[in-house]
Amino acid sequence: MPPEIVDSHCHLDFPDFEGQVGEIIARARAAGVRRMVTICTRMHNEPKVRALAEAYEGVFYAAGIHPMSAADSPPITVAELVALARHPKFVGIGETGLDYHYTAESAAVQKTSLRLHIEAAQETGLPLIIHARAADEDMAAILAEGMAVRPYSCVMHCFSSGAALAQAALEMGFYLSMSGIATFPKSGELRDIFAAAPLDRILLETDSPYLAPVPHRGKRNEPAYTAFTAKTGAQIYGLTQAEFAAATTANFDRLFTKAARRAEAA
């Protein structure tokens, strides 16, 4: 049996997977990916994402408003997110964050949305799931602002930002999530950032259907491919793949405590 790996961030509700979710989950399990968190990025899709989590053992879900959708989505309230968190398989708040690469014009709306999600994470005790692109300074400032009010936990999903944001996140006790980007030949600087981070703060993810790791780069990604990113992660830390898988799985359980408790009960 391959070592257990957790895909901490995927999008099983996306059209790329329509009608194939059962097969995709079966391939993931065969590759050692026995748990995954599927992420809702638009609230009108929440019932579909919830249904996927309910239908498959080992599949959990999180929900929030993606920063690129913040300007054209109905605003969400902290109370609405807190209500969703009562579901037994709802394990995280987001993804939320800031994206100034594609949607800098909506920066003000994104910041408001991000602050609401931070408050929901503080209220529920569930980890915040952050998307950050081309917004490192504002991201670090708003995360620190929230932490000064009330502590919360957080993962920097698909981390590909600069070393300064990585350091700021780690100093706040947050986690960095490694995606297929870390396997790309030109991602040496990103691998150096991960190498400088403590092993006990690293998660794995696919962000599938996007960002397939080498050797599947350019094709549709899926949770089974977390194993390829784990191979690169093991090389970065000088570990066997089984050792790196065990470490990142333990990290996932420490952060996503609700998912860990369900796994223990099973």
C-alpha cells in the first residue's frame, strides 16, 4: 500500500470532473490519497459541494467566496459561514484572500470579504484557507491585523508568493501548502522557500483540476497526483516519500482537527 497522503485542496465540483468523481476518488485512493478537502469558491455552489462530501467517505469540504469572485458575488455574512460550519464534514473557511494579478480593480471588496472570513474562522475555530496572488504586503497586513484581535489558524493554499509573506505567515503559526507548482523546473526559488520552512508547517494539495505536477503538467490535475508533489517535497526535505507523506498528513490532522476527529472515529 502507498503511504497515506491528504489532498488538502481540490475542486471536485468543477465541470472538468463532471460524471467522473467516483472514478477520480478511486484513483486517488489507489495512489494513497485517502482524504481530500473539496473547496467551494462561490456560495451558490455550496449545496453541490456539500453533497459530494456527504456522498464519499474521506471527502470533506470548505466554503467561502474566492477573491476573484468577491465583486460579482452576493456578500456573505459571518453568521452564514458559522451556520455552514455546523455540518459534520465542513472543515475550513474559504477559500478567501486577495488576488491583484487578475482582479486588482476589486481590491477594496476583496479586503472586506477577507476580513469577514477571518472573523468566521475566529468564531468557528476552523482554519482559514487563503488564496494570495500579487498582494503580499496587503495580505500579510490584514492577516496580522486579524491575529492581533483574536487568534485563528490558517493555511496559505497553493503557496507561490514571496519569501517575506511565507515568513510572516509562519511567524503567525500558519501553514504553507505545496502544490504541483513546486515540481516545475523553473520553481527553484519556491522550492528554496519551502526548504527554509519547518517541516511541521507543510501541507500538500493539488488545487485540481489546475496545476498538475510534473510529469502531468499541462493536463487536467486530479487528487491522485498529490503523490507526485509529495515526491518533490520529500526531495526538498531529504526524506523518503513515506516519511514526507507521514509528516504532512500529521500536519493536516493538526490543522484540520475536525477532519482528524472524524477519521479517528471511523
